[in-house]
Amino acid sequence: MVVTVDAWTLRCLFNRGRFPERIGAQEFIRTPGKARRAPAKYNLGEGGVSREVYYRDAGTGRLVVRVHQFEKADGTLRDGDLPDPKELCIGDIEYHMHPGGKWWHRVRR
């Protein structure tokens, strides 16, 4: 089942599911997406990039979480930054972030 949610709900599910800790513990297989030069306003220094990263279940290869993050040239995130989830799979439910728009902002909480 696919469920479309707002960014706040998706981030809550991501945090309550302890995905940042699980990613840090290398519980999933990490596949980085294409890197794009990050705008200077993000203060990442020379070589900083914006990229999506895909994390898959080690046993099944199924996508567990897709995140966006800004990385420094050495691959680390800025201090205090967490990956920003865009898609999350918990059990048989796939949570996707709604892209936004006027209609969505009128119906969200």
C-alpha cells in the first residue's frame, strides 16, 4: 500500500523508527545517487554536494528509505544535520512525501 504524507509526518516516522541510528549502524546497504554541486548558501565548503541516497534491506534488497542530504567534500554531513527522508517503507506500507502545492497546503494540518 502506498500512503502520501506531508514532510512533517514523514520525518516523524523516520525519527520514531530510529532510521538515523540504524543508518549510522550500517544496518542497510547504502547506494548514493548522483551528486550535484550544492549552493554556497549551505556553507559546505569547496566540494560540497547535494544528493539522494538509497538504503536497502541487506537481506531482501528492498528499498527501505530514500533520503536527500547535503554532504561536505569528505562525505560527512554538516554538524547537527540529519538526512531528509523522501520515501520510507515500514512493513508493507510505502510512505511518500507529497510534493506540495496550494491544494496540499489547504488540507494538511
